Amino acid sequence: MDNKQIITVLGAGSWGTALSMVLADNDHEVRIWSHKQAQVDEINDLHVNSHYLPGKQLPKELTAFSDLKAALENTDAILFVIPTKAIRQVSADIVPFIHGKPVIIHASKGLEQGTHKRISEILIEEIPEEKRNGVVALSGPSHAEEVAVKDLTTITSACHQTESAEYVQSIFMNDYFRVYTNQDIVGVELGGALKNIIAVGAGALVGLGYGDNAKAALMTRGLAEITRLGVSFGADPLTFLGLSGVGDLIVTCTSIHSRNWRAGKMLGEGKSLDEIVENMGMIIEGLSTTKAAYELAVQKNVELPITTAIYEVLYNNADVKEVITELMNRVGKNEIE
């Protein structure tokens, strides 16, 4: 491939903007799309994204668009970094403007409500095969706030087609952003989505005043649940010991940068779900993913006690402390079960 690529980033939130900054640092032509004209103007005129990455100066080479057709002209790759609930609609919207066969990438983490589908499955359904060259998931332990200041980060580029995964690796890799490839896109996507549920639980423990022992227990048993559900879909269990599994779980369950952790903490402090959503002002993927994962577990008869407990708190108004007591008093089991 030519060194310099044209890359269209759909979504100008914190993560979309941070990834755009990495690509611009690597001398690619980066176009970031937002449906908010005021945000587009701010990025183009002031080179900042004040709501999502306050205080960060954006590269002047980064150009923002509100017009999808213009943003997609002659693009080599399309990177989706939008909430899961918007993926299907935006995928359908861009099809008339795709010319050639760009690589389709997504860096979103969630499961579609109702269908329970992974994001790559939605993209494959909505974007015809003749208009795409591979569908790649970009996932791993990464906070936008840290990537934006060039903190050291390692993530995974996953695709059944090795060539497409390696293409994404090549456009992102630099001295502060390292990318590994993986062919297990099922495991990578499920790890990225399901860890948000456990992060809500980890935040709730902190909000309730529990310490590190409780947090370590939750993360370890949470990883067992994620692996159980992932393997039931054909994922490689080893994927969950990698960056998009345990790596992402650690960073999301231990950091104030995590919206899911912050949401859980507020839950533990006694705030209502409506208060939490209003206070955050950004999408909290773990809330909707909990519902999807719970429904999948019932459908596939996979035991997910932590996910079920968090579902009961979020959707059936169960008391957090009572739910934790019930988890601790479950029948004793072998750890490897």
C-alpha cells in the first residue's frame, strides 16, 4: 500500500478524536465526521474538541466534516467510533457514498439491543461485500484521555482475514501506540463489550466502600464469565487472556476515566439510573450491554452470576448490597467450573 492513506473516522467523541490524532501523527489524511455542525466548526477553526477532550490541542491536519458524502470521497478506510445503537443506521447511510472497497474498521464496544449481534456482524449485514475489503475490530486497554497525550498504549486489530488486520496494524502503529493482530474477532469483540458490565460492578463496589480484595475477586470471576459466554460463541479462550480480554478488563475496572466504572460507583453511592445517565452526558455502553448479555445467557443457558446480579440492580431495582450478599452465599464450586 501507499504509505499515506485517506481515512474517514465516523464519530467525533473522545475515542474517535483520540484515534484520529494517532492517524494524523502517522501522516495519514484524516477526516473526522460528526452530525453536530458546531463540533465540526470547533475542530476546524480552533483545533479543539472541548466537550470530549477538554484542554487537548488537535493536529491542524485533522479535518472535520458534517457531510458524509464529502467525508467518504476516495477513502481507503472507514473507522466507526460511534455508539453501538447508531452503528446499523450509520452503516446503511454511508453505503451510497462508498466507492471502491475500503477497509471497514470499528473501535466501538457493545452488543446490539434486540438482536444481540456483535458490531462486525451489523457492518457485514449493512455494507455490501462489493463495497468493503475486510471488517476489522480495534479493541484493547485504552483510554482516549491517555492516547490523546501519547501515553503508551497497546491494542488488538482483529479480523478473520489476516491481511486486513495487518493493514489496520500498519496505519496505527507508532512509538506510543502498538497494535497486535488476532484472527479471533468473535473473542475480541465479546471481550471488549462484556468487560463494561464487570466495570459497572467494580465501580459499585468502590461506591459501597469495599476494598481491593473485593475488586480482585470481581474482576477474576468476571473474566471467567466473559470467557464462558465467549467460548459458547466459538471464541478462543486464550483471546480473553490477551489485550482485548484481561487487559481491557483491568483498565476499565480500575480507572476514573472509565464511564462504566464511574456509573457503577454512583450506583453504589445510591444514585438512581436516571441520575447517573444525566450526570455522565455520554453513552455508558455497559448499561445496555448488561441487558443484551443477560438475555444471551438465558438463551444459551450459560451461567453468568455477576452479570445477572448487575442486570437485577439495573433493570429490576434490586438492592446492590443484597445482591452482593447473595453472590457471596452461592453454593460452593470448583474454581475451574
